[in-house]
Amino acid sequence: MNCLTSLQENPIGSWVLSSDYGYYICLVGHAVGMAVVVGAVMMLCIRVLGFSKDQPLLQFEPLFAIAWAGFLLNAATGLALFMANGPNLAKNPPFLIKIGFILFGGLSLWALWRRLITERAVVIDANGPASVQAKTLAAATMAFWIVAIMAGRLIAYTIDY
Amino acid sequence: MTSAQILAFFYDSPFGIASRQIKGVFSICETVHFVGLCLLIGAILVFDLRMLGVLKRGSLKSALNYTHIAAFGLALNAASGLVLFSNKPSNYVANPAFQLKMLFLLLALLNVVWFETVERRKVMALAEGESTELGTKMAAGLSLLLWFGVIILGRWLPVTALGGG
């Protein structure tokens, strides 16, 4: 855990820990980033599941640039928060579950997008219904992100400082 | 009804009692509040950016379907928010960030009323390929600003809360 402790002494970790607002500014960025990335992902998933069928899937392509920006904001603030409390977070079960489900959510989203490209002729070009596989991936992606949010919220109740 | 009575009404309501006495109710409502705000923000990104012309594909009408998802997310947040508020109403109303959040929420809801009563009809009347009018774009831009403001202020609540958040 020595390297995690030393993270607290780097400028970002110590800013989050000892400035008046550093910690809260990171929390705000983390929430805004989450809203953008999870929100955009959910809209894609809901569309794949059959909502608003005349909405072209390609509409989500520019939205993905915005989702990436949200993800980067979320990851950067998350990293800063981690630096401030690495030793405790690394042994906090909800935190580990959260990170795991973010990975699952990302992988499943990637698999969903690949699936949609495979089904391109139907779902993208003709705005037709997605396959059961694509719908399953969409539902799983949403579920993974919701579990990640849930676990993230539980960190506040279980973490030591 | 005095303001103290109104606060006591929320505090003594089943929501307030449950949030204080049943372990997990408060944190579950926090999670629901977060999921609801993701749905709301995701949905407004689709239709507000479509109204603004940042997103260009598909009909304006199909983008407006997403207002239903925004309404659903908002309903989740109103319900979970009511429980969170009833936990300690007097702390929330005394919190400047909460007061400002409620102001932003009110303005955002007024903007929704404006959009639904005036702008939606104009959007529906547009022919395919036509872009939205300035008023519609203003409502869409305000919607993004105000709802993001609500979230930022909401996450700022612990900073200005009495006795911590």
C-alpha cells in the first residue's frame, strides 16, 4: 500500500485532501461526467431495446464524442479522488465492485456497438429492429452501469478516512 | 400553516420516518436519484442537441420522443428527492446550495412549460429538413444550462449544509 499512500502526497492528492473545495469540486465533476456518459449510453440502449424506433441509430455517433468527454471528466475526477484516499479505497469492497462493473459496462457497450455494426444493414441502414443478442447486450450494459452507480454510492457509507 | 409546520409535515411523513429508521432507504433513494438524473440528462442531450442542430439526423419529431424518458427520469428524482428531503427538511431549506438548486429547478420546469406550450407545436409544424426557430433553440439551450446547474448545485449540497451533508 506504500505506493497508494505516496499518491496522497502528490500535488493532486494533497489538493483534494487539504484544500477547502478540492474534494467537492471533484465530486461535482464526477457527477456531471457520470450523467453525461451513463445518460448517453442509456439512451442508445433504450433505443436498441425498441424505444423511438424511427430515431436513427447514427444519431448516437456524434453523441458518443460527448459521452467520451463525460467519461474523461468522470475518470479524471475519479482518479483525483482515488489519489486522495487510495489506501482505503483499494480495500473497500463497494469501490472494487464499482470498478469491476464499470469495466463490464464498457466491454458490454463495446460488444453492443460491434453487434450493431454486424447488423448494420437492418438496424442502421433500414432502421429495423435489433436482434435478440443486441437487445440482450443493451439490457446488460444498462444493468452494469446501474450496479456501478449503486456500488459507487455505497462507498460513502463504507469507506474509512 | 407556518413554515415550521410544513417542515414538520415532511419530517413526520412516512417518507421521513422510513428514511431515518429503516437502514438502506436513504442510500437506495440516493442511488435512484443518480439513475434518474442520468436518464434525464441523457434524454435532454438527445432532444435539446437535436433542437439546437448539433445532432442532425432523423426527424425532429422522433427526437422529441425522448421527452418521455426525461419525464420518467424526473419522476424518479421527484419521488426519491422527496424521501431525501423528508429525512431532514430543516437542514435542506437552510442550505444556500439547496435554495439555489430549487430556484434552478423551478426555472428548468418553467422552461419545460414554455417548450411544451409554445415551442413543441412550432417544431411539429416544421416540414422535413427545416431547422428549428430561434425560440426553440433558446429553450433547448436554457434546458441544458438549467438542468446541468441543478446537478452541480445538488452535488454542492454537502459543502454548505448545516452539520455536514
